[in-house]
Amino acid sequence: MGKWTFGYLMTQMANQPVTGTNPSDFVLNWLSRWLTNQPVGATTSAGARPNMNAVISAWPKLPDGRLDLAQAPFKLLAIVNRIDLAGNASYGPVSGAEGRFVFELLDQASCSPRPFLAILEYGIPRHTCSEMKSWAQQWIDLGALMPGSLAYNNALEAITEQFAAANADLTKFNGSAINQVRTNEIALSIPWELREFNLFPLFPETSLLREATVKQNPDAAFNGAKGGLRAADLATWINANLASVLAEEHTVPSTFPFPPGGDFLGAATSNEIDFWNAPGIASNDARFKFSLHTCNGCHGRETNTNFTMISTAPFGSDAMPAPFLTGESVTDPVDMSVSHPFHDLDDRAGKLQGFADAFCGPFFPPIPTPIPLPFPFPLPPISFEPILMSH
């Protein structure tokens, strides 16, 4: 139950002293979501994957029959700083930065990794120029320490506890800073599947992890590359929002805003080296940027990623990042004459340094009177646009 274990983090998320919810019950309730169809929208649902029963059955139990979270069969693969998801504080208060833990499911008999990743994605409760500058500098200071040393581990733990500990954000359910929990797996059934879970209550229950739409990812019915019957509607939406899609500032709504309406975002989303397309899209650049910002497009053909951005790894081996993170060039799946370069870790590092270098002091020339609100912070320009929060 160390600070970076699955059991500890879920215990903090359940926050029993505040909610009255036993952490083992909290985790079992989450796992049990796979056992039955989970309605998400009016017509969409995440289908049952009953093989989760085997995971639950094999999980070591406490004397009272509850799951023993100290023996949770999840191994930490990565701790991830996603400060790049934050908005540019030059334009007002910052939001969107995340800290993440990536876990892999283990076979309980052999301790070997299974193709099931669980990603715990926390919002960072820091929203001003000085707070973000300090936050960035804490991460940069890790570079002066030896990874794995006591000093490094203590410094990193001091960072992660700011968002992972109970009551890290009292404005959210359970006092937890968690934004969402996502899974990417083929261990329970085929094909690979992406799911998202949000922490929210259903009266009179306390807040539990419940199935939610997979953000930025429409239902498969809208994908012409998969023979979707509503592909023309996707083209209509992209063309109507062309400027924001090209600027990579779009948000896919939960329901389709034009006739015939209906659910737009998907529930559980297949991950089969996909890309998104539809006849009639006005710009292939818009098609590419829309597709890249979906979960299965980014984890698929648009980046030539084989399902996961962080590989599973047995004990004694490092988890390896996908080429999308470390650097690659990928041929566009529709316009073969175009290649798209990716180097996401370098881009993230640049934005991290930009926040650390931010000037949050007095303005020159003097602040105008009256002060226009919200007044921008004097941060340096940060030109890198992050992949949206779907990733």
C-alpha cells in the first residue's frame, strides 16, 4: 500500500472517512461494471465482458471476503506529467493540467502482464500563474536527482501526493482530484476496447466510478472508414466546425446537434488500428486533426500505434513509450502524399519549460486602469497545442 500502488490510490479515491464507502467495495463496484451492459447514452452502451469475473475471483481476499487491495494485481508502469494539457495562462486562469498513473493488470498466478491497462488521470488543483510556475519547477527539479534514489522518490512522492491523496480537491466528488479513469484492454474479450469511468453519485448512493462516454470519440456509426451508416453526419459536423477543428480546439458534443440528433459520443470504443473518415469532409487536414484527437485514431492508424502508448512490461523490464511519444513520421491514411511528424514528449517538455520560465511579477508598462478582467498573465508564448484530454 505504498504511495504509488493501485491499492493506495483507490483507497484515497474512495476516501472512506468522508464518504463512508469501503475502498474494497469501491473497487469491486468498478470491476463489476464489466459484468453487465452499461447504458451510457440514450441508445449507446458498453457491452458486458463477463471474463472480468475471473479477475475478481482470483483477486486475493481479506478474511471478511472483500478484495485485499494490498495485493491488488496491478503493476505501475508510468507516472506521467501532463502539464501540456493546461491552457495558456496568458489568457486567464489555468485549467486542464493532469498527473497520471498507468497500471497494467497482472495474471494472479504467474505475475506476468496481461494486455489490460488502467490509467488514473487526476486534475491538478493549481490555477494561477505562480502556482503553475511552481508546479512546473518541481518536475524540472527532479532532473537533478538520480531516478530511483531516496531523494528522487521522496521528491516525486511529494509531487504526486498533491493530486493523488484524499481531499486533494474539495470541489470534486469524494474530495478526490480524479478527472477520469480510462482502460485499454483485450484481456477480457476481443477486440481491444477503450472505456472511460467518471466519479459521480446516483442519489442516494455515494460517488462511485461509473461508465461514461469516451471523450472526443464519436460512436462507430459515424465513421465512414468503418462503414458507419451516419458518416455523412460526421462530415456535416466537421464542416460546420471547420475552424475549431483545424485549430485543434474543438469539443465533440455528447449528442449530435443537427437533425436527426441522437447520441454522438461513443460508449465503449473499439481500438483496432482505426482512423476516422467520411465522404464530403471539406479538408483532409481537418479530417486528420479530428481523427487524431479521437482515442482510437490516436491509438491507431493516425500514429501507427499498436494499441497502447505505454507498453506492458514484466518485472525487471522498463515499460517502453510508443514512437508517437519518442519521435516518428507517419503517412496519412487518406492522402498518401502527406506525412505527419510526431514527437510528443519533446513537445510536452517545451511546454513544461515554458511554464517554469513564466514571469508572474509586476507588469511593464504599468497595468491599465481600470484593470480589464480577466487580465492576462505575462507568460511567454506557448505555441504547442497539446493533443486534447482524450489522450
